[in-house]
Amino acid sequence: MARKRNGPEGLRREDPVGACWHRWLLIAAAIAYGLYISNDLGWLPLLAFGDPTWLTFGIIVLFVAASIYCGSMAFELARQHAVLQGLQNGQPSAGPSWVGDYLAERQALNGADSTALGDLLHERIKGRTELGWFSAGLQIKLGLLGTVIGFVIMLASIGNASDLQSQGLDRLIQNMGLGMRVSLYTTIVGLIGSMMIGIQMLVIDRAADRLFALIITMPDPGAR
């Protein structure tokens, strides 16, 4: 038999405190395990240091930095959710918080339209996710940039080939292989990194939307 839910209260019961942080930890652990296996098989060093342009290494560094940023956002969302739960249970927060600031400003309006206040709260919560999505898109663009650079290297080697006998042919094949390596390595790393950041951001975006909905529907302290 379905349990009756009373609006936002049902959402609070269904979303455990710290769920966003725990989900991110699971994703981060899976990514770390994948990196460990890749390093053990020799794939990670090959991708990171096999690109003479160092563009692949830069994408990996960007991925690590973006993952750390996603973790900090997940932790902050979980902390703010815990503060909201505390206020809901009558426990005042120890310091400034999103929900505390919003309720204080809403009370100061004395019943006036709080639409603009809700927009500001939405910007405060969801604005943090824009950098994460930007980093995911940037990794794809850097991968495509590496693809173009690799093709330029291959075409340049063909254009500069004047002697296709013995050593000239060997050098041409070597330069074409170098361009192909740059093209493939940057594309692979850029796509995988973007997908992994996208998975993290989906979890964070969902948690941010839920937290925003819970805050704007929370009654004023002391209200029945």
C-alpha cells in the first residue's frame, strides 16, 4: 500500500542527509579503481606521456581538478541539506547557511512577493554547477583540438616529403604515426574525461535541484 506524502515533507523523508556526498564518493571510488587498473596495464602512462604536445596530460590534469571541484560541491550540498534538516527539526544552525539566509530575507519581506528572492537562491545554488559543466565541455573541445593538431602534423609530414626512398619513407611513416598518436590519444582522453565529469555533475545537479525545492517550500520558523 502506498504511503501518503505531504508535499515537501515526503521529499525530505525520501532524500537521506549526505546522499549526494555518498553517491559522489561511490563514483570517485569507481573512477579511482579504473585509473588504478589503467595504470597497472600501462595504458595511463602511455596516454599521459605518449603525446608529444602534452595536450593529453593537460586534459588529465583538468579532469582531476574538475573531479575535486565536483567533490567539494557534493560535500557542500550535503552539508547544506544537513543544516536544512536541523532547522526542520528545530535545531538552529551554528553559522550562516543558504536556508538560514533565505528564511531571514523572506521574513524581512513581510509577506511581499519573494519571486526575485527565489531566483537569487537558485542562482546561488545552481550557479556553482556551471563551472563543472564547462569543464566537461572543455575536455571535449581540447580533445577535438588535439585531433586537429594530429591531422595537421600528418598533413605537414606528407607535404614536406620530397624523398620517398629508404630513409625518407621511414621518416614519413614516423611523422604520420606521431600525428595519429596525438589525434587518437587526445580524443580518447577528452571523451572519457568529459563523460566521467558528466556523470558526477548529473548527481550534483539533481541534488542541487532537490535542495532548492526543499528550501523554497520550507515554512518560516515557528509557522504551523
